[in-house]
Amino acid sequence: MSEPNLDQLSINTIRTLSMDAVQAANSGHPGTPMALAPVAYTIWQQYLRYDPDDPIWANRDRFVLSNGHASMLLYSLLHLAQVRALDANSKVTTAPALTLDDLKKFRQIDSKTPGHPEYRLTSGVETTTGPLGQGVATSVGMAMSRYWLASYFNKPGFELFNYDVYVICGDGDMMEGISGEAASLAAHHRLSNLCWLYDNNHITIEGNTSLAFSEDVATRFKGYGWNVEHITDANDTGALAKKLDIFRQTTDKPTLIVVDSHIGWGSPHRQDTKEAHGEALGAEEVALTKKFYGWPDEKFLVPDGVYDTFKNGIGKRGGAVRDAWMKLFDSYKKEFSGLAQDLQKMLSRELPDAWDKDLPVFPADAKGIATRDSSGKVINVLAKNIPWLMGGSADLYPSTKTRLTFDGAGEFEAATRGGRNMHFGIREHAMAAISNGLSLCDIRPFASTFFIFTDYCKPAIRLSAIMELPVIYIFTHDSIGVGEDGPTHQPIEHLIALRAVPGLVVLRPADANEVIEAWRVIMQLKQEPAVLVLTRQALPTIDRSKYAAASGVAKGAYILADAPDGKPEALLLGTGSEVSLCLAAYEALTAQGVKVRVVSMPSWDIFEHQSREYRDSVLPPSVTARVSVEQASILGWDRYVGTKGKIIGMHTFGASAPLKELQKKFGFQPDSVVAAVKEVLGK
């Protein structure tokens, strides 16, 4: 059989595997994999610098399927290319990432082929996609990473990083606002290693896109500053190759290739409606389509020659590129041993030696310092010690105090790729998704904005947790302490919303020294994203010679002040800015002979992961008189105060007024806390 026929046979194998898997599951989207099989095949076989035998080597090209509902397209490719699986420690094994049996278990419980591609679950999946727009936005972070990595690690004669990022996306991605945010920033940074291939098929769940979408996407992207190309037939692999060549030759801007396709292209009966609703084609339509392809009436068939076609294509080419890179790196290690060690530590999420040297210590101070300010001092020390710790804010670094100011920190811009300060503009959603992309390339990113704007970041934060990426989110202006800005800027429900995200470590430190300890915890996380919630207003720096050391933060909650005999009759629980309020109430109650314990609880999540013995030692079950104090929604505090306790918190949105007036209005004053403790004690 001639080579062109083997190419077509391979394309049709992708199509039929996708049809069979969706039909077996009686669930999924067969049409897009059928339509885009020629596009994906061309990228993988002719362009993608990717070694199936080592799917995580550092300079591989990235392939992202942003329209993740078409997951069988990716699963078919991973199977046919015989991409190897990773073990639990991210080591490459000899086992395939996906077997035919895995394809047969599409969308079934505990399978490696879930409805949408999931990073970590399925080897070869570069990022979790599904929520539309996330994949394209994440790809911008991947593309940006290459430029920073190249600036830091590349040396004359040693081009360690030069990878490209290919993304398949669809109408849904284009409609979601995050794609516009990300595309705008990608053009600003002139990310010429980024190529989005837009499946222009005019179909969404409700029907034809003309119902709600009539913009000229090509003109829109030209306006952003992208190079825009167009092919009128997704089956024309020759035309696509010419456009991909143009992408590779473009050096000053990202590329969008508009690919005209039809859902279920290649089928004798287009299945627009069924595709839109995520339905199987039906046995009759599958049989007709296979007959149209000249295909045997056999399920999950991989004809002779198809595996070898992939092996001799992407396998041979990708393996050669990877082997050359490894040889180059061996020489690099001899000439630039320090940088090579940095790279190896970065790739394994290890920290440099003495990563926490020179961290500040804050003396006791009644006037104190805002936790955003103490965090700013800490992050500058850490970033100086950890070269790959970098990030920025959504146009707010003067307020979030996240600017890196040490010599050489610099700005990450098109003309200064080695800068560590990133500027995302007023694009909170894209910032969070781009940070996921940076983390997927093993940079340690931080992203900051006001706490209220987590509403704009939330979908990407959730994906950080699903993917187990150690992205650091720094959110300031954490409560009604914002004062005069009023309820639109005063986060109320945000703490409990983020605490509810599985695997997301939320820390709200009480003073400057708790901030230091929170950062110690965060930097040692390898598979958990963290949220650091900080104040705008100054908080007293707690006298640690009188009260407990801030190192208790490492356990999530700790006894800060206790009854003289260690046997309290009431517990005062607080986080962040309210801990100093609890201490003031504690002093007043102690003077009155009431035995009280103050517990600082910067992280519920970390505390819940401690032993039962430790948790009971901090919150003795026998002490049922409890009061919690937090300038946020009361939701969730009942798990700690119980049915006999009292929760001092927010029951409404805030108000616009000076902070002291707000504290008085909503009951965040020492007298109110003292009264609450006496109430639960029946005194």
C-alpha cells in the first residue's frame, strides 16, 4: 500500500476509533474528532516535536485540545502513537498510556479516557480541558514559559528551549471571554511559538452559531495583532501543511489558522444535531459511515500498517529530536553545571538549597503592618533565592505588593523575556489560566489581585486544583477592611467558596510572622495550589514572647494564647485580621477571671489533615463554649463552634464607610466578642 493511502488509512482509523468509543459509551461527541482527524494527524505526523517514548521531556512541543469534548480525537492519537504511560512518580514506563481496552472504556468509571481530557490521569494529556476557553488561555502560559526558560537556560551553542505550542479550538472557545483576554495578551507578548487552529464548523449545542455569533473571528484576531491564515477544507492536509509552515516561519506574532470543517465530515450523513448534543451516532449511522470509508464491519479496528505509520512518523522524528536534546543537555551539564542543576530541580519541583535564607523576622509592634506589605517583603526574598519563582498581578501590583524589586528582577515583556515581573493587564481570568500554563511547564508562578476578583478567576483556580498544580494565588483587600470602597469590593462569601475546593490550600495569616510561615508552607507544596489571603489595613504584629510562635501555621491551626492552667472553659477561634481582635477579648476576659483559649486558624484545610489527636488537643471536644470571629460569611464555622457556640461573621454584604464604623456596625469589636463568650458560657 502506498504512503498516501497509509496516511488516509490512519486518518480514518482515528475517525472509526472515535465513533466506536462514543457508540460503546452511548455518550460523547464523535463529529468533531471525525472532522478534525486530518488536521490533528498532520500536526502529529509532520510537525509535532514530541517523543512518544518520553512524553515529558522538557523541550517537547505541546499539543492542547481546547475543545475537550472532542477528547476521543486526542485519545485515539495517544493510542496510535503508542505514547508511554507515566507512573505515580511521573517516571516514564514501558506501558502504553492508552490501550485499546482503555478506548473501549471511554467515559466509564475509573477509566483513563474520561469525557474530557485530564492532566495527570492520562499520560500525554498536557492540560485538563473541558470548560471552554481554558485550554487556549492555558496555552498562552505554556508559550510564555518557553521564552522565559530560553532566556534563563539557553546559552550560545545550547538552545535548550525552543518548543512550539499547537492548540485545536472551536466556536465555544471563541465565544468565551477568556479567549479574548488570552489572545490579546499573547499578541502583546508576540508569542510566535503559539498556533491556534480554529475549527470553524458553525455548530454549538443550540444549533447553528448564527443564532448568537456572527462576528468575523479572523478580523478580530488581526486586530489583536495575530497572523491569521485560512484553509477552506479540513481534509486538505497539503493546504494545512503550507499554513503550518508559515506559522513556523513567523517570528513576531502568534498564528491563528481558521479551518473550515463540517461536523462529522467524512460521514455520508452529517450529524450536526447529534454532535451538538453529545450523542452517539447510532449503530446504523456508524455502519453506513464505515461502509463509506470502505471499512470492515468491525469495532475498534486498527488496520495493519497504522501503528507502523505513527512509529515511522512522529515516533522516529520525535525520538531523534529528543535524543539530540538529551545529548546536548549532557554537554550542557559539563559546561553550565549550576544552571543544569537549577533545571533539574525545577523540573522535579524541588527547591534550591537555602531557598528560605534571609527571610525577615518582624518584631512585636502594636501598630503593625498590613499582611500584603509583609508578604511583599517575603516574596522578594524568596524570589531572589528561587530563580523560577515569578508572576504578577491583574494591573494591581502597587496595591497587592507583589512587585519583585531586587536587582535583576526585571519585567517579562516581548523585549525582555528574562524578566520576573509579569503584567497581565485587567484580565483576571486569563491571568489564572495562564498561570496554570506556566506551572505545567514547571515555572513556579504567582498571580495576584483583590480577593473580591476571585469571582473572575474561579474556573481556572478550580482547574489548578483538579490538575494538582502548585500555582500561588495572592489575594489582598480580604474583607470589609476595604472600607469606603463598599460592598462591590468587600469579599464576603469568597473564603468559604475557596475553602470548598478540594485540594486547594487556603491561608489567611493573622500577622506578619504568620505570613512568613504561610510562605514556608506554600513553597514546599508540590501538587497543591495555594491561596494566600491578605489585608490592606495594618494588623498588630503579635508579641511572640508572650504568645505562641507563628510556626504553628504549619499545622493549619494552633493555640496562640491559653488559659493559665491550660484548661480553658471557652475557645475563641479566629483567622487573619480577627485574631488580634480575639487576643484583645482574651486579655479582657482573663482580667475578669474567665479562662479562655485563643486559636489562630489560618488554614482549615491544613488543620483537617492533622491527626485527630492534634486537632483534639487544639479544640478539646469537652469544651463546647466556642466563639468564632471572621469578617466573612458564617457558612462553615458551625463545624468548629458546634451547636452551643456562636459565630461572629457577616450575614449580609458590607457597606461603604471607614473601617472603624464598619467594625462597630457589624460587631467586630472587643466588647462584642467578650459579650459573645459570656453568652455561650451563660455568664
